[in-house]
Amino acid sequence: MVSLRPIYRGAYGKLVRNYCGAVRMSVLDNIGKEVQEEDLLCWAAVSTMAVRAFPEDEEFEHPTQRDIVVYHRAGIKSLKDLDKAKNGPNSLATRFGQAKITCAGVGLCNSTNPDGLHLYELNSTKVGAGKVLTPAHFEIEIDSRKCPVPIRWLYQRLKMTNGRLRGGGHALIVTGYRKMTHELRIWDPWPSLLNPDPVPGQHEKWIPYETYVDPQNDEGMDAVAQHQFDEYKLRRKGTQIRGIDYPSLAALPDNAGRRENSVNFEGEIPDLQTPIAEFLRGHVVRDSNGDAVHGPYTAGEPFPIIPLKTALLRKTSHPESLLKPQTSAVVVPILRDGQVIDSFLMLHDKRGWRPGGYSNNKIAALLTEARDIHASTERPARGFYLVSIPELSTFFAANGFADRATLAPLNVHGEKRFMRSREALGAVVARIRGESVDPQSPV
């Protein structure tokens, strides 16, 4: 049995907790639910949630996403740093003042962090190369210590540059563990909507442990987990975790990757309905607490996915020409009483269609909403598809192809206005060319 010594005297001369919460349950709902406030701030949203797992006291206050960005830019990592920055003059105080100025307006705080997260006032242990957390680690962190586990994914797993995988990354956080099935509840801060989101539950999703080990695909883009950056043993600076015997980490299995095989999706996609029905018969939809959601529920109309890589967008002068009716991945909403309660991906390779990868429920819900609003004679419901640019956390509901396509962004509430593909993708290309984005950085 895991034993805990929850309270001891910390480095700042006061009593601090050696665990992150007090309620004995397998999900963490005491850390808030942060939707990233800008399209590159997944790392800040996850950092904010991780820090909030530890109770505030007379000196330690929970930072906002904007605080996290300012602290990162200024190099503030602890209470001592913050006190020094506020009581200058010194170099840290100067950097702090400059960081607050550069983060004062909408969009000015939007930036990547090459170092991953910024865990203000916290230490953590990274898993390291070639290793992966086991279900027993999640049982300790989530069930016993009440601490979340931040994780990272990288896109474009099959493209190598100078021996390194290249592509944008994404930060997520594990906030629940179901011991009976080894499922994990993850919080995905995508896409950037209002914070807080009025429908926060759609950012949560229960995934199999195997998907944590190898996500395979995210919204149509090849994805690989960067387990070397997974962070566990979260703790306040100057403290230690006592009374817990951690098991050994598991060796990370080799993953050959998926060899996609695209199909045309103008009209009915062949051979898709049977594997969808087979998957749905064995699938269990879970609510936020991990309990089964009882049906009846059904599969909605699939959305084909056209994923666009930033490297390709950067090179082309006609990005709308990339919108061709070819796909190897579709997202399938799961509906109950007409509402999206879950979703899944179907991937196509030489064996045909099979379930796999990770589907963001919020994107599936926004897609369905956009289609319900805008389906018409000019835009038939079956003609809608998803344009996915995961490296920039940018997604569009789309209808039509090439220069005749119209796109509606999925990162805004309300009307989801459609625009011509050249206009919509041209703005994305201009943004890519005008920003310096570290390809290894989580966004």
C-alpha cells in the first residue's frame, strides 16, 4: 500500500503539503479547466493547471496564463524570484517590467516556449529518453498524490531533418485515471476559444493507456508522444516526496508508424460504415468522472480530414490548391439526443479503415455545429470536411475544393463565418512566414 506523509515543514519556514489535494478520487477537478487563450499557449494553459494543483497560502498565489508567460520571459521560477523582481532595482526586476509591457495586449502574449512548460514554484521529474510511465505511476500520481501529469505530443513523426523529428508540438495534461481499465482522462486546451469555455467538458477525453503510449494521429496529422518530457512527481520547490516507493519506468516500445493510404471522399466514402459500426458496438463513452454514459447513442456523419503541414504551407504561393478530396483519416462524432458526447478517428492504410489515433471532442462538436448552421443547397451537409493545421492549433470547417472552397474557422464562437479558401489559408501562410516558431516547441 502506498503511504503518504502529507504535511511537513518546507523550505520557506511554514507547513506545506506534500500532495496536491485532499479528496480521495481518481479524477482531479480542483485545478480548474484552462483553455489556451492564444493559439500558441497550450504550454501556458497546462502550466497554469499544474501549478494550481497545489494549495495557495499566504505567499503562494496561483498564476494566470498571462502571468505564466510573463514569468517565463522574465526568468521567474519561484517565490524568491518573484519577490526579487517586485523589489528591485535589479536585472530580474528590469526583465519583469519589460515582460509585463510586452504581454500587455491581446495577442502580445502569444508565444512558444522551447523549454516546454513553465512550472512556477514547482519542481518535477521528467521521464527521460526511451522510457514511459506505467499505469502504476498514474495510480500513484492521480489516485494517491492527487497530482496531474503534463505530457507532450509532436507532429509529423515520419519527416526527419538532420536525424531529428520535425514538426510542431502540443502540451496536454492527464487529470484522471481509471484503475479497472487503465484509461486516462486528459485535458486538451485546444482550440483557443473563450477562457473559461462555457462547455468545458468537451476538452476532456478518456483515452486508453495505449493511446498515451502512442497517439499515432491527432486530427489527421501523424503524432508521436514525447515521453522524455512527460513530467511527474510534481512538488513545491524546496520540498521532497516522502513515503512513496515508485516503480520502475517501462521501456518505450518501438513504433513503426502508419503508412497512410488516401482515398477520394467526394460523395460516399467506400468501406467506411461497417468498421464504424463495429467500433461503436464495443465502445464505451465515459463522463467526466469515468462512469459509462448509457445510450442509445449513434455515430454522426463522418468528417474527412485534410491535414496541412506548416512546412508545405510556407513554400506554396497557392495554399488553396492543397484542398483536394483525398484523405486517410476521418473524424466521427458520437451523438446522443443530437448532441456530441464523444468522437473517434478512423484511419485508412493498406488494410482498409480501422479505428485509431486521437480525436478532440471539442473540434468534433464545433464541426458539427458549423455544419448544422451552414448546410444548404450550396453547401450540402455531406460535403463538409475538416482542414486541420495542428502545429498552429488552427482548424476550419470546409466545403468545396481548391479555389472554390469556403472555410470557417473553428476557434471562434457564434456565426463561424465562411470565407474563400485563398483568403483563409493566405492569412495562415502570412502568419507562418511572419512568425518564428520553434518546430520542437509545444504550441
